[in-house]
Amino acid sequence: EDKVVQSPLSLVVHEGDTVTLNCSYEVTNFRSLLWYKQEKKAPTFLFMLTSSGIEKKSGRLSSILDKKELFSILNITATQTGDSAIYLCAVEAPRTGTASKLTFGTGTRLQVTL
Amino acid sequence: KAGVTQTPRYLIKTRGQQVTLSCSPISGHRSVSWYQQTPGQGLQFLFEYFSETQRNKGNFPGRFSGRQFSNSRSEMNVSTLELGDSALYLCASSLAGRGQQYFGPGTRLTVT
């Protein structure tokens, strides 16, 4: 069975700190790894990673994938209170060629305090 | 472009009843996936529909079913509700089922 594990489960940091969130996976038929941010209800998309070693960056957030070691990290620099959310890692690993199936980790709850 | 919409947003049902949830994908998206989110289990995949056909199914009992209409709108049905079905039900759409999925706001179901 496909498995995605995120660590830490929760994290409290001060504004301005840098944080690293981890995601490891064991799946068959890996297609991509995605990061989402969930604040209230709907998860919002951050990054999609398909190739090892290529960093994706958006402002203060960046992410990288290691397909050999089966993990990804999400970095947030100069954290702000608005970064407080649950960060979800998901792996796309469909059983059939064209179908879609995301397996999610349980998420990392990040709280940024003043 | 309008985002993914889900109705109703909140629902309270009693054990044994059944419920139908609705999801309208982003215009042009043909794939709709459903997920159950609970505090203990996180987001778990229920099923995915594409062009009115179920292509993928998660490990949920047969009480959970769904369908997709020709306009790509999808419904999810849960029969004989149990207390453990209380959760946030999220649907997500994508163009053809690959890569990024766009999530709706969810339906919060409470079973009493």
C-alpha cells in the first residue's frame, strides 16, 4: 500500500525563523509529488515536483525532490504569521496509466508566533 | 474562472441515514476526485471520476459511492451513515486527472 509520511507533525516557530518540512514516501508507479497549504478549508497548491534535484521556488518557499532517497523537503524562510497552516504532501501514484490518485501524508501543522 | 464548488457546505445527519454531496469542477476539467479528511487519518482518497467513469477507487466500504454527469459535475453518496463518517469531504478537479488538483471548500458532515 502507498505510504506518505510527513515530519514533524507540528511545529511552533517565531516570526523570521526558517523552517524545513519533510516528506518521505513509499509508492509504486510514482508520477509526481505535490505540496499543498491548508489554512481553513480547501488545500491550495504550492508546488509539483517530478524530477530529482531541481528546486522549485516561489517567494520565500522552496522545495526539492530526491527520487533516489524517496523524500522531499519544503523550506520556508523568514516565516510570517500568515504562513501558519497545515502543509500537506501528496504523491501522485495511479494504479492505472491515466487515472489520478493522490496519497496524502497527515500533514505538518505550522504555527508562527510573533 | 470560477473555482471548484461544493454543496452543501455543512450537513448534520443521524446514524443510519444517507447523504448526497455535490461537486462542480472548474469549467473544462473532466476529472473529479473525492477525499475524506479527518483529524486522525488526514486526507484519504475515495474515488476518481473521468468522463462519467470511475477510474480509481480507494479503500472505503461499498456504502461510499459516487457518479459523474456528462457536464463533469459529480455527486458522492454515503448510505447507512455511521458516527465515524463525520469528516470534511473534499472534492478536487483537474483537466485530465494528472498533476495538480484544485480543491473545493469541502462539505463538513457531522453524524450524530
